Amino acid sequence: MPFEKKSRGYEIIKEAQDNIIRIDANSWSYLPSIENNPLVMSYVIDLLIQVPNVTRIIFNQRRNYIYNYDQTQLLIEIANLYNHLVKQKRLLNIAGISQDNKYSHWNNVVQKIILNLLKQDPIGAYVQLIREIREEKIYLDKTNDMNEIKLRNSYIGLLSYLRSLFENTKLISLVKQDISGYSIGNDRSLYRNVFNPEITPDFMYTRLMADLPVNAEEIEIYKLDEDTEVNILKPAGDIKYLYHVSPPEFKISEDKYEILELARQALIEHKPSKEEFTDTEKMRQTFFNISRDLLQELAEYRGLELSFKEVEELSSILVRYTIGFGLIETLLQDQKIQDISINGPIGQSPIFIVHQDYDECITNIIPSLEDGESWASKFRLISGRPLDEANPVLDTELLLKNARARVAVITKPLNPHGLAFALRRHRDDPWTYPLFVKNKMFNSLAAGLLSFLVDGSRSLLFAGTRSSGKTSLLGSTLVEIMRKYRIISIEDTQELPIDALRKLGYNVQAMKVRSALTHTSSELGADEGIRTSLRLGDSSLIVGEIRSIEASALYEAMRIGALANVVAGTIHGADPYSVYDRVVNDLNVPKTSFKATDVIVVSNPVKTADGLHKKRRILQITEVRKHWQDDPLKENGFVDLMSYDTKEDTLKPSQDLINGDSEILKSIAGSIKEFSGNWDAVWDNILLRARIKEALVNYSLKLKNQNLLEAKFAVLSNDKFHEISDKIREELGYIDNKRVFFDWNEWIKDKIKKKEF
């Protein structure tokens, strides 16, 4: 054996439903490779005879060499076969067939196959059996001695019985067709086809399947940064795409691994306090600086020359695997990832993602229970919220340098398998109406209509199912609010792009309230947050999600007219009546209060005919009229202004909108001198806004530059539109829409010419 059992040389780790055998191979003079080394295979078979209920094998030798469940089961079958055969003493003693010394070599052959070859080279043992049977049949054909024929038939029967036992193992069935010319004791190529360990650095627990799968179609390759590559693959026979990521920590040299592990051992002595986690950016920068100095010292001590770039790279890796979130951060680095799911029991299945181009994908990353528990502890510290059996749900956010995500964590008893995580990645910059027009979420006319409603200070509810894009729509609506107005946002978990808006010059105040799912917290409830916002001055009020008792406070604020600017929020609901039903019947808002809702915007994923793809679309823009008494559906209280046309894959204006039969739009027009009593002027202004949004998209496509659609330029465009409109109104006494568009178009052409975008 490679080492003695002083501490047994191995340990059994219980991880959820897994029994993992972790073998310390640091003192070995060779790599711990089952596929390449017969001694290692023999040692593992011996261990599996003693501990038969193992589901995974891990060797530790500076790196972790991990053999998964399927590979482990192959070895367990061989261990069980060996254990069975050595107990069959008659098989190991050929005297039961003949006492004649002439046939004594048969005993040596059988013992060699079972006692020697089976543990080290089970394929070789099987090949030896086949060759021995073939040879005995040749001898049988050459003899006429009835006694010898009887003995040889008995011996062949024994060998054939052994062969059948071998062939019942999955390992032999996998290689049976490829054993021609097999060299017993020397050829390990067949094992390399079957056994392929996942190799991870010693400083990380999460497993990453580094090798690309065989027979997978390569769909796309792109890079997240200089050292991190993503392969999108279509595995044969699988309906899901494989998202295969190769981060830099799997490509560094042995010397770098060594100093990383030494540095990690030094850093983990420091346990970050709750106070440190309240400012994660500052804490990460502090740890990064410490890591950089520590790695430079270790490199000098080891005589290893590292460039500045190499030290920076290693420091980033070290931070990621000490106080950070490991490969979750690598995934969040990809702007194309929308959702990340980590299911319980952790360690049993890989991480799943939703990709903007390929929908649901499986990844090559398998998290460990250690990582899951570490992440849960960090989320508790970051949020200041509990996560335990009394509070099995935790909602919080993860803010990184180049990414932010909403995080939901569940644990026992809600999740019987322990921890599970769901992360919703938010776009680095806010969505904008022009971006949505480009992506066909809605068309330019819908963008013009929504822009008019925002400027008209209406109350808007963005409804839809989960992953329908309603929060992104709400965020893009904030970009439409003029920067001269104050915005107050109320959320239990920050999802709206408040920091980005602040950087764009908005007067915005964020309020964080208690999660509706949290029973105990020092935070204020959402209803108290809304009432508090009314004492903070005239502001646009934005509620991240309406889902509990805050609904009554919100409608109270809307009804008393305390807010002269736009009021908006998101709510779950598949159509306007579902929103009404939820607000009135589930959240106990009076029917008369619900009439304070002006417009409901419903978005939902629309599936393609093959069922494999989804595209987000606005399906309805519906106004809520005020004349109904009991049931808005029966009494025509819901009137569609625009609705989704399935065949044309776009929103179409209703006759009510075209003909000006909209109480909400008339209400807005009634307070504006230029629009009052003049539907044509209102319609032309909506079309003007639509034309500007469409022009932005066209210029962006023509120049192949998306910066024209991003929030920074979209805000400038909106400001310029209002500035030009005001100037022309002052000059002419009315708004000349053609003149407005002409002046705006000259402005953007000048910006493009100067490359100021």
C-alpha cells in the first residue's frame, strides 16, 4: 500500500447523501491516478472492499483528483467481484478438478487472475481468462483421452463461469469491444477512456469538469476576460446546452498552486467580522492588497519570479476563494447570464444557468457542500438577516465590482435537502426603452406611449410571471423620468439600478425595508417605508415589488394624491384581471382604492413552436378606467391601449388608442395647455417620442455601436428632447413635432460625428 494506516491514510466524509472517501496522497512519489497506475487501482479496490458504500473518491496531492459517482461504481463492482471470488475457496484450489500434477498450473493461472490481476488490471484479468479458454479449447481438440477431455471441460467450465462474472460488470461491458491486442500489465489506454478525474486546485472545493465532452457540437466560443474562456456546446442526445467555462485558476503552474495554498492557509486565520462585511468592496480591496504583498513575499522566498500581472491575477484568485464566492463570481462575470440555480442537495448536481442566447443551460461546475455552507454564512453577514430553521428563506443581494445579483437562499425545513441558492443577475447598466425596442421586447410606438405616460405622472404597475422582465422594465422606466425630479425607491432586496442612476446624476434615494418572507428583523416593513417616503418631499415613488401589506400603504398614498409624479412598481400577475385579483382579494386593498392604478403593463415569456426557446415580450398595455363599481372585467374597466399580435410578433395599437378613447391620456392632456381637447396633438407627441426611440436604434445598428442605446446616452437624448421641445414651445407658442425631431436629429448627428457617445 502507498502508505500505512496510522491515521488510516484516508477519511470518510458524509456530504448530504454522498459518502466520500478522501485519500491523502501527498507522501506518494507518483500521481494518484487510477487510470494510469495499477498500484493505485489495487489500493482503491482494497479500500472499497472495506468501505463499500462510497459514492465518490478524492485523492489529495497538492490538487484534488476527484472520481465521480459513475466511475466509483465501476470500481465498487470490481471490489465486490474480488470479495466474492476470494471467499469461494474451491475456485482458488484446482484440486477439486484434478489431483494430477500435470494440471497443477491451472491453479496458478486462476490464482494469478483473481488474486493478482483482478485488483490491478481487471481488464487484463478478463483478457487472460479469454486467452486461457481459447488455449484450453485448442488442447481439447488435440486429445482423444476421455479422462483428459473431462478434466479440461471442467476447467473450461470454471473459466467460463469466471468470464460470465466479469462480463456482468459495467467496466468490462464498456471496453469489451476494444480488447483486441490488449497487453496485460502494460496497456492502460482503455482505463484512460473510462476513468477521467476532475482535477481542482487544493484551495477550492467546487469541482469543475475541465475536459470538453466527447461528441459534443461546438456552438460558440467567447471570452469573459483575457484568461477565462466560455464554450457553448450541444452534447449528443441532450436537449440542454452545456455552458463550459475555463477559469484561470485551472491553468496555472504547480509552483503558483503551491504559493496560493500557502497564502490561503495564512489568510484563513482571519475571520472577517460582521462589520467588515457591511462594506464588502472595501473589505475585498483590503484582502486584495494583503494577498498581493503575501504572494510577493512567498514567491521571493521560493525563488519564483512573478510579473506584476501574475501577482494581480493570483491575488484575485485568492480573494475569490477566501472571502469571495469562488466560481459563482466567474459566472456572474458573464453579462449574458441571467439566472444561476444551485439545487440541494449541494454536490449532487451541477450548477444550472439561464443564458440570454441559449436559455436554460447546464454548466461544468459542481459545487460542494463546504462551499454552500460558506456562501450561506457570507450572505447572512452581508444581509444582516437570519437563515435557520425558524427563518428558512433569505433574500439579499450580492454586489461585486462588475456585477450585481439578487440572491434567494433556502434551507431546512423548507428544503429537505439543506441549502439551495438562486441568483438573478442584473444588467451592469440599466435597461432602456431603446434597448428593449432593439431586442423586440416592445416596439417604438409602445416606447413612445410609455414615455408619454411617465411624463404624465401616471401610476404604472408592471406585471408578469417570474422571469418575465418586469423588474428590468421598471428599471428602464426610471431612465425615462427627467433628472430634475426626485426618485424614492423602496425594496426589500436591491434590484433596481439605483447606484447607476445616481452616477448618471439622478436625485435618487433608496430605502431598504424588511423582506416579506422574514419574520424577525430590525428593518422597517415596506408599508412603513412607503408612509415614511411621503414625509421626504415631492418625489416619484418606485416600489420594487408589491407582494404584501405594503399594497394598502401604496394605494393610500396614490389615492390621497400625495405624489405629483410617477408612481410605479412590479407585481406578479399574468393579465390585468390577475393583478386586480391579487391586489384586492389577496392583499386586501379595497376595490375603490385599486382604481388609483392608471396603467397595467403585462410582460411574459413567449415560447417558440418547438418549445425549446423563450422570448420576453410585453403582451398588453392596459388602462384601468374608473367608472366600474364591482368587477372591472365585467364592467369594461380594463381597456387595452396596445396588445400583442402573435403572428407579427409585435404590439399593435387598439382602436381605442388610435381613436383617442383613453381616459388616462385625456386626463394627462387636460392638464397641459397644448394638449387639452386636442387628441391629434397628443397622438403626434406619442409618435414623436416613438420616432426618436426608433431613430436611436437605427443609428446604433448602422454604426454597430450599442452605446447609443445605453442609459448614459439615452438620458442625454431624453434631456435634449425635453430641452428642444421647451425651446420650440417658447418660440412658437406650441410644439412643432417635425421641428423637434429635426433639431434632435441634428443634435445626435453632431454627437455621432464627434463620437460623443
